[in-house]
Amino acid sequence: MAARKVPLMMVVAAILLIAHATQSSKAFPRLASAPQPIDNPEKDKGLQQVLQFAIKEHDKAGNNRHSSQVVQIISAKKQVTVGVKYTTEVE
């Protein structure tokens, strides 16, 4: 039975594919449509604008005389799609 030879380029391609798959997520960013955590939400201008809009709309919908405010941002994620989608948990 003759040994089957594997072309060198196939071996190199397989090694590169395995190396790429095992690298950390920082070296290779996630998909553009996957939600990404926002590292410093207090300094993210887009997130701050979204929170201001959400508070304004919340206050308009309620019968409260006092305006609401964000005390703390517990978690925040950003998802790039056709636009930008923010998912937040605030106090």
C-alpha cells in the first residue's frame, strides 16, 4: 500500500487555521454583530447619549414631577449592526 503524500501547502494551511482558532479573543476581535462589553461606560459618548435619551423618555411617560438619573452603570454592551445597539443595566 503506497503512502499518501499531503501537499506542504495543505499542512501549512492547517497549522495556520489551528493557530488562529486557539489565539486569544484580543488578538482576533469577535464578529461585528456580537455584543461587546464596554470597558469604560462612563466615558463612552454614545452610551451616555443613549442613557440621557432613555431617562428623558422615561420621565415623559411617567407622572413623576422629579427627573430620574443614573446612579451607577452596572453593565453595558455595544452591538454594531446596521446601527449601534446598546444593552445596559443601571441603577
